[in-house]
Amino acid sequence: MSLPPIPLAGVIGHPIAHSKSPRLYGHWLKRYGINGHYVPMDVASSDLAHVLGTLPRAGFLGVNVTIPHKEPVLDIADVISDRAALIGAANTLTFQSDGKLHADNTDGVGFIANLKQNAPEWKASDGTAIVLGAGGAARAIVAALLHERVPQILLANRTRARADALKAHFGAKVEVVDWNGISARLEEAHTLINTTSLGMSGKEDLKINLDPLPADALVTDLVYTPLTTSLLAQAHEKGCRVVDGLGMLLHQAAPGFERWFGQRPEIDEELRRDMLR
């Protein structure tokens, strides 16, 4: 009698050594006693299409995608989810049984799930959101906020042209604000979101005057190294609700794990402690 195949998944990027996904998926595989493997793979852009064509033949069920492949994979995929198409990038690829490559983006889902878990009273529809940054993460966040019926998004980016392009993509509810003028608009914020790398370990801090920010605003930072960024520390001092970025990483990974390994994983304190070790 032949044994069932061992489920395989992984993450592709260039570079990839920094990825926390192998530790995250490894935790879930161990917790649920699943005899599967999750493999980090450093894949150059020139090899992307070839590797994605080969992995299913090696028994892989799917892969997560990180920089710089999130946009290019859409040109390779056979089926693209509505949210991946809207965002213009994918982070979760599934090799379907019919041989087709399915591309999805779970970043926005992970972002919203993190806020709802850690600030359950928060609703995007209750007021204006201010988004700092206009990269791939910001696109996912803006799409998710619009899906959650946010009334207005104020968008600021150091390179204004990128913010203008994002507004052109998402429409009238997005207003672009000059990077140097964002502090003057903070008094309007119900939610403040940093999607830039400013404040990350090894990067310069996000320099922003939070004095006008309402004390009942929610502040979240996609950066999770360090867990408490200078932005979150300042917001906490003001009495604002703060949510760190680690939960988004955990929640965005859950749909892929369920698709590939057949188990909806829990996101709890045990997992957070393991990821922070």
C-alpha cells in the first residue's frame, strides 16, 4: 500500500533569509502534528517562471511570495483573485489540481483581522484613515479599508508621484496629502497606519508630530522589528489605542496554511511568543 504524499509549501523571494514565514509555518505544522514541510527558496527574477512551473512537479501545493516577486507573478498566474487584481500584487500562490496557478493577496485580510483581534471595538467605517506610504503594502491596506467602508483615506508618501498613482487607481475616497503636511491633518484621523519601513530596526525613525492626533484614534504600524516602534510608543503616551504589526504577518499567513495543509490555524499568544523568541 502506497503512503500519501507529504504536503509541501514554501516561500519565494530574493533575498529570503530574513523571512519569518518558515518559523511561523513550522510552528503550525508542529502544533497540529502535520507531516509536512515549508521551505524558504531564494529565487532570482530571471528564474521565477521556470521555478513556478517546476514546483508542482516536485509535490508543492503552493508558495508564499515576497519581494521582488509580488507583482511579476500576476503575469505568470492563470487565475487571479479579485483582491489580487485590485491590489496589483499577490502574496499567496496555489498550484491547483487542474494544473493552473492561482494567485491571491491576503495582506489586506491579515491587516483587518489583526485590528479586529486586538482592537475589537474598532471599525474602519467610523472615520477617516491616514495611510503613510504608497508601496505594495499600502495598496493592500487601502483596498482593505475601502472594502470595510472607510469614509475617507488621506494618503501621504515621501515621493508624491507614487501616492498620486495610488489615488488614480482607487478613486475619489483617497486624498493625497503632501508628506510634510500630514501632521496638520492628523486631527481628522480615526485610524493612523504606517506602511513604510521608517521605524524598522536599522532604518531611520518615522518623524511625525502626533500632537494634533485625537486621543481616541487607533494607531498601527506594519513594522514589527521592533515590536513597539517609536510611532506606537508616542501614540501610547497620548492614550491612543495601538496595535503592533506582528499580527498582520500571522493573519495573512493563515489562509495559505489552510489551503495547503487542510487546517485552519489559530493565532494566539503562544504563537506570538514563539515568533518573538
